[in-house]
Amino acid sequence: MSKLKLSGVSKAYGATLALRRGDLEVMAGEVHVLMGSNGSGKSTLCKIIAGSVRPDAGRILIDDTPATITGPRSARAQGIGIFYQELSLAAHRSVEENICLAALPVRAGLFVDRVSLKERAARYIALFDGVSGEGFAADALVGNLRPDQRQLVEIMKALASEAPLLIFDEPTSALDRAQVERFFEILGNLKRRGRGIIFISHRMDEIKAIGDRVTIIRDGETITTLNLDETDAATVIRLMVGGAGDMPASQSSVPAAVDIAAESALTVRNLSGAGFRDVSFEVGRGEILGFGGLHGQGQSALLRAIFGAGAITSGEIRIGSERFDASSPRDAIRRGLAYVSGDRSRDGVISGRPIIENVSPIHYLRDRLMIASPSRLRDRVLPALQSMHTKFASLFDPISALSGGNQQKVIIARWLIDRPDVLLLDDPTKGIDLSAKADLFTLIRQLAAEGLGILLYSSEDAELLGNANRILVFNGGSVSRELTGAERTRYNLYQAAYEAA
Ligand SMILES: Nc1ncnc2c1ncn2[C@@H]1O[C@H](COP(=O)(O)OP(=O)(O)O)[C@@H](O)[C@H]1O
Ligand SMILES: [Mg+2]
């Protein structure tokens, strides 16, 4: 029996066509895996089913009946529950409140019925008894939990919907083995009871263990659906990569690094810390060193730690030939490091303040003696902004008036007033439009050509293949493979990231 059928579903975010043609059919009693590279449109497809994104076109059938999903409430009412990849939890609320948030038991109007809330939540918390870890409790605040524990709460929240169709968008990325095993037992039970389950993971072993069929999505398009016991990992990877997957990243598009051996910009030796372990590499002046692999394999944690914003337990960092002990971002900035994150709301934008104040803080930090007059600052800011075709009316406009892409250009310009030596880019193009991406990469390559050493983590493989001179593939916090020269193919990148996982 068909639980859900999507045909020709599409969605564009501005200039980004996230989903061109999504087709998917999920049967009652099956775990249906979605596979596709980073940015291929999997989460967009899930959000359309869950009502948090409205499709531009396409048809949806639920239980063989045409359906219109107008929003998350409407999806819930039609029997759909979802685990969101980016989680949907309230940090200031307890575990039990989060689990039952969508359907808070209400008695006498607005007052939360604490007794029935506790009883309901306890059922889902008990499912993970023994594997949820220290500090996990019904009344613990979600904001105080570890990443794996938050993921468990999001799983419990999805399960508590008791929906006939459940979507899990990368639910296991932070879980340990025991937690995954428990979760799979639960999924197996749900499946036997006739639920339809959509499951996204990049881990081949997990997919083989839990999945019945797999639908492969490439560049926003459904390629095919296969029975998992009639296929193998290599076939699935080939289908995800597509025909041109063996072609090396075009050599002409990636500029040759300046003589790397001659001058090192940054050296990392046997560095371990929170989220990464025993990482060694050297990035030369003029080089763009890419960090690839699945999301959350230590790339961001490492970049933040190098910038002095994360714990390091052993190993060493050198800037040029001098040792650097990464104790604070302030030190890092004084030593010529710059850090730009794609998470602008957390790490970048000073919201509500004018553009000029958003470009100046680093300058004050680096150059404390000089009291910069607004006109001097403007003389240094404008060229940086103009070089990236930043669209704004006045430096005194609030930064929130700009699009995401233009905000990111302002954030990058803030670092260019005083030239850094090393630029740490932590998924810098997340959520920005195509033309802004192109402008940013033109600038990044120009900065490399001028002698900066650049570390680039991107969750979009095409950005790495098109810009990095070398790519380190991360897996479980360590570097599992280095791809140089003609080895930098989509196929090798996928294989290193997915199969080893
Ligand atoms: N809210 C958004 N605004 C702009 N672009 C987005 C947004 N969400 C996703 N995208 C873009 O849509 C494409 C598909 O993203 P997504 O569905 O998250 O892929 P996946 O889950 O397969 O990694 C990507 O290019 C991504 O950058
Ligand atoms: Mg996704």
C-alpha cells in the first residue's frame, strides 16, 4: 500500500533551483532511504512533505489520495512526522517539553498539563534508556545537552508524533554505535507495524542495515529507485555521482598554488581536540586547501579551534615558522588569522547595526593604536566591498537590509581592511545565492594569488572541486584521505566520504 507519492515536485530558493524534479513513493512497512550528495535537494524534499517549505510545482498523494500540505500543522494533521536535520528544539525548554511541544497536552486553556506531559514524554525517553548518556533527564534543559543527546530528543519528538509516515533527515550523524543500534530496533518495530519511513544517511553500513529501498537524487532530480538487497555500494555511489564523475576537476579552473614548498602559511601537527583527532597538514602561501567529507566530521571544529575558539588537547600549530597556541580569537586575529563562517547569525553579523560598524571591529582589534576616523575607514572599506560587487546604498544602512549574500560580503570585507595571512573559511557560502557565491570565490582565489594561505571547508562538493588545490577528506574527526591533482574527482571525493563512513 502506498503511503506517500510525490511526482515532479520542484522548489527554487531565489536563483537556486534546490529541487528540479522530485519523485518518490513510500510504501507502508518500508524504510525508504534517500541518497544524494550534499546540496542535492534531500532536505528540501523532506521539508516539502513536512509542510515547512511550499513546493513551486508537483503532485502529492497521501494514501493514494491527492493531498495539499499547507504548512507543518497541516502535514501533522495528515499523518506526517519529521526529524529535522538542523533540529527543531527549543534550547530553553526541558527534554519532556520539547518531546511534546507540537502536541502539548492542554487543560483549561493555556496551562500546560504537566502530569500528562510527563507521562507522554516518559514513554519516548524510556525507549533510549541506557544509551542516552550522562546528564540526560526528562527535566534537563535541551540547551545543556551534548549534540548526540539533542539528536535523541529530536528523534523522540518525531516518534511522539505517532505519525503513520515518519521522515528522518540525517538523524544519526552525531549518535554513537549503541544509540544507532537502539534507534534501528525502534525503526524496525515501527516498520513491522506498517509505518512508512523515509531515512537519510550517508553511511553505507547503516543504509544496508535498515533500508529496504533507496531513491537516488542528483542535482535536485530523482535518478532512480532500487531494492537495496539487489544493489551494492559502488553502484549507488556511481549513480549519485553521475556520468562525469571520473573527470578530474578542471585543471584550468583551479589555479596552481604559488610555490608551496617555499613558504608555509600555516602548519598543523598531530592536532587533537574537541571533535577532531591527530590532524596534520601544511597550507602554503597562495594555496587553497579544501576540507571535504560528510557534514560534521570535524572540519568546522578544527577550523574554530585553530582560530582559538575551540578546545585543543594536543599537537601544535605554526603560523609561518612561529608557534601559535590558539588560546583566543583575539590572539588569532593579532597573529594574522581570519575566520569566516556560513553561520552568519551566530558568528558574523552584528544585527541591527549599520554596515560600517559591521566591517570595523576587526580593524580596531588589530590596530589598537590608530583611532580610525569614519572617513579613513570608509576609504579602506569601500574598495573591499566594491571588489565583490556588494550591493548597498549607504555604509550607514543597517546590515539587515542586505541579502544574505551581500551580508556575507560585508563580513569578508571586515577582514580585508588589514590583510590577514591565513583565511579560515567555514562553509562560507551556506544559504547564499549563486551570483554571490561566484563573487566570493573570485575574491577568494584572488586572495590566494596574492599570497594568503586559505583553508576552505565547504558542504558543497562542487565548490571544493572547483577551487581547492588539494582536498583533505574528513571522517570521524580525522583525515582519511588526501586528494591532489588528477585525484580530485567527484567520484574519489564521494567514495572517500561515503564508503569509509
Ligand atoms: N533556505 C534556503 N535558501 C537558499 N538556498 C537554499 C536554502 N535551503 C537549501 N538551499 C540550497 O538548495 C540546495 C539543496 O539543499 P538541500 O535540500 O539542503 O540539500 P541536501 O539536504 O541534499 O544537502 C543547495 O544548493 C542549498 O544551498
Ligand atoms: Mg540535508
